[in-house]
Amino acid sequence: MAENQNKKSIESSFEKKLTFPTETIDLPSKGKTYPKNSPLSEGKIELKYMTTKEEDILTSQNLIKKGVVVEKLLNSLIATPGITTDDLLIGDKNALMIAARILAYGGNYEVEIMNPSDGDKFKHTFDLTTLEFKNPVEGVDYSENNFTLELPVSKVTITFKLLDGRDERSIDTQLKSLKKVGNSGEVSTRLKHVITSVNGDDSKQTINTFVENMLSKESLILRDEIARLNPDISLEQDVEMPDGETVSLGIPMTVEFFWPKAGA
């Protein structure tokens, strides 16, 4: 017992002496949705470089099976005190993921993609350093993370928020439970977390009932408005096909995104 305690004490002392290099990463939101007392309100986050400790996280079969490997990785890399991925807007978390990959392995990301015109596959190298931010919309107040929208058909006025990592984790848990009983519920579950009030009523019962009976047209309008307002990083890039045509493609997140082949 004493030997184990001494070993832990030595390891803890060793870790405290280590100074890991870090980088200050800009956030797409510019910090506008976070409380003034949060370090995120400055629109930046401190991220340390990846070490073998994080590579162990990436290869943990247990974390991979649970679907939490990226969360564990990013939380291990965040150097800003008191901050986890739960606190980050989804778009800011996406930007953090790209930054972590660039710091670890560089901006070149080679992956096999499919030509949409003929289905043939070929290798292409995406340049992650050129991905652009979609910043907050000018003139919109983001300070309370609460936005108002009057739906054009039903004339119902709703308020809604932009989701953070904590919301996303709750949604994932609910979707897994729904999947077990054969119900996808992807759109409605997400909207129940997004909407914060219906005609001034913020009770969960009212919100849930409204979402379950929401017109598809108005659901689309709300989702379009969320996409318009949500700060993020663009995960698309123009790719020149073998036939010379240029197509805008989403960057595929394969296992090699965080675990490139040796020598790549």
C-alpha cells in the first residue's frame, strides 16, 4: 500500500514539473454567447499539444465503443482552467477539434474520397489550415444565447438557444434510448432542447407538446434560422475532381483524422 502511494506521489510530482506547450485558439463565436465571468467570453481557449497520453485515449477500445473518445481527447487537451467541451457551443467545439488535429499532425489531411459523378475513388489532401469561420451575425445580440422567432404559418412566437456540448451529450443519451425501442426521434429530440419557450411558456410539457405537433415547414424554418445564427467552422472545401471539375465536399472524419498512417 505504502509503495503504491509513494509511486502515485512521484508520478504526481513529475507531472506538475512538466510544462506542456500550448496555443491560444480563436473561437468562431468570438465568446459572445458566454457569461462575462467565463474565460470563454474572450473568444479564445488555450489548447495543449497532443502527447502519447492522448494517443492512448484515441486507441482506447472502451472509449471508442462508448462513443466518447473525441470528448475525452479534447478535454485532455483543453488547458483553460475550469473549461470542458460541455461548456462550448457546438461550432466552437468543431473548431477546437480542427485545431487539435493541426497542432498534433499538421494541416494536411489525406483521405480517400469518391467522385460524385462516377463513383470512382481517389486520394485527396485537404488543407485544414484554410478552413474558414462562420462568425456571429452582425447586429444580433448573442449575450443571453436566447433568440426570438415568430413562425409564419401558426403565428406562434418561440424563443430558442444555440446548443452546447452539454446539450449535445444529453441529446445523444436520449437518442440511444429511443433507438433501443425502434424510434429515431432525431429532429424532435433536438428541437426539444433548442426551443426555450412557446408564446412565453417555458414549461417542458408545453415545449414537448408543441414540438411533437410542429408543422414540418416551420420546423425547417427554425432549423434554417439556427444554421444562420450558429457560429461554426466550415467543414467543406473545394476539391478538383480527376476530370477537372471542382466540387465542394464535406471533409470526411475517418479514423485517420486523429490517427494518420505513419509517414503520412
